[in-house]
Amino acid sequence: MMKTEELKLVTEWDKTFPKSDKVEHSKVTFVNRYGITLAADIYVPRNVEEKLPAIAVSGPFGAVKEQCSGLYAQSMAERGFLTIAFDPSFTGESGGQPRYMASPDINTEDFMAAVDFLSLNDKVDPERIGIIGICGWGGMAINTAALDTRIKATVASTMYDMTRVNANGYFDSEDSEEARYEKKKAMCVQRIEDLKSGEYKLGGGVVETVTDDMPFFVKDYHDYYKTDRGYHIRSLNSNGGWNVTGCESFMNQPILKYSNEIRSAVLIIHGEKAHSCYFGRDAYANMIKDSKYADNKELMLIPDAVHTDLYDGGDKDYIPFDKLESFFTEYLK
């Protein structure tokens, strides 16, 4: 049987959001099929005897479970779901070497391993499991839903398609063979430099300071990851970022290819003013195109909300938790 890697888990509460007295919280670990041990926070509604519907949460891309995913998980546990928020492989408190790598395959498997864990939890009804992916893990969640038939409902919140943004650049501004070739060439050069130096060069997280001429989304990320609002010491985005070669395999790995074959329910939520809204709109359109299973698919656009407003609610509680509750209640019957 798979061995659990020994992880050093922080025991005190170190989240970017207040602890709820409505749920029980503890740390757990589980192993994915690559043998990587993942760390998670588990949130269980208090004083509930019957088996519960369950939700696994992860994201954003480069964040940790002490940030947005934990907030989503705790909030949904307050509403009657057993939830876990996990750190993906190679990040946060989870295992995996080398650190700060990403993989469309392994990170999809992380979600499936979370479903494994929930399916075997004696407090969970294994026929009532859903997932929530935020930002880059929104795309991963949709990819997982296309692969894992045990998942009955999926929410992708303020999602990115990480394969599209890596291959095409922001707003598809680098969508050419020439641009992709130069990116791939630069990463191949970096691979050799890393081997010679004996360590992986970090690509840098969110910028330390902002200037007036920077794009709004850069300022938006800074406002979350680099301030008291969302900074966390283990977050890649808050600190040194991913390895320069960390996302190399996203360059030619379209993760949403079979999304129109997803039979289970999917809700895509996006801020109408988010720079990333085109990812959500297009993912929804592609998911229902030529699909026999479009009736349980939905796109919900939040007026006036920008990308990070769906991380923590922003200044107007933009996260539609009532909608999430009704969606999961309906499809995790």
C-alpha cells in the first residue's frame, strides 16, 4: 500500500480569514496515485450525526489552503457540507519534490485523490461528492470533472485555463507559433542553467510594488497577495513564485478538450469586470457546445466584480455562497 510521506504541519490557526465556531477544524493528509502526500484542512459541521455531502476545494494557482480555498471550505461547512481545502502537490504544506512545480496531470490527480479521501471518510456519503476550483484550479476542476465520474457537482470560480494562458499569453496576445517557440526555447535554456547551478530559479511571485502604468490585473493581484488582505508566508504568489520551468508542460496540454462530455453538474462563476472573465465565458461555451449534457451547466456572472473579489469577497461580499449552497444541495442530493 502507498506510504504517507512525513509532513510538518502547522498546528495553530494561521489562515487569512477568521476561524468559525460553527465547524470543527483539523489537519489531515492523503496520498495521490503518484505517491505524493497532500496536506489539507478538514471542516466538519458541528453536532451532525448523519453522513454528509462533501466538497474538496483548491486554488488559486500559486495560493495555499490558508487563503481562498480555506475560506470557501469553511463557509460551505457552515452550510452543512463536510469540506477539505488542500495544498496541491509541490506547494504549501503538501509533499512532492522538487518544490514549486505544476503539472496538468498531477494537479488533476490531486483533486481525484481528494475525492478518494472523501469517499473513504466514514462521515461522508460517497455518492454526494463535489469539488470547487478557484482561479487556475477552476480549470483543473473542470478537467477533473471530465475524468472523475464520482464527482456529482463542480464549481469553477474566477477560473483560469492555465494551458491557454501559458500557450497563448494573456488575452491570447501571444497566440502564434513564433511566440510559443520563443517561450519553449527560453525554458529549455533555463533547464540547463538550473542543472548547472544545482537549483531551480524562481520566476517571481506577484510584484512587490505597483506603478500607475501597470495593467489593472497586476494591481488587483498585488492588492490581495501582497497586503494584509491575503498575504501568507507559504503562498507562492505572495513570495518567490513558481519555478521558471514550473509550468512548462502546460504549453501543449489543453486541459478542457473533453469538457463537453461532462455529465455531472458544473457551475462557472466569474466577475463581470474580471480580466479573466473570458476564460469562464469560453469554458462555458465550449462545455455546452455539441453536448448532450448541457441542461445542468450554468454560467453565473457577478456584476462589477473583478478577479480577486471572488477570492475573499472583496469589499462587497461578492462570493455568491447562497448560490453555491443551493447548487450543491440540488446536485448532491
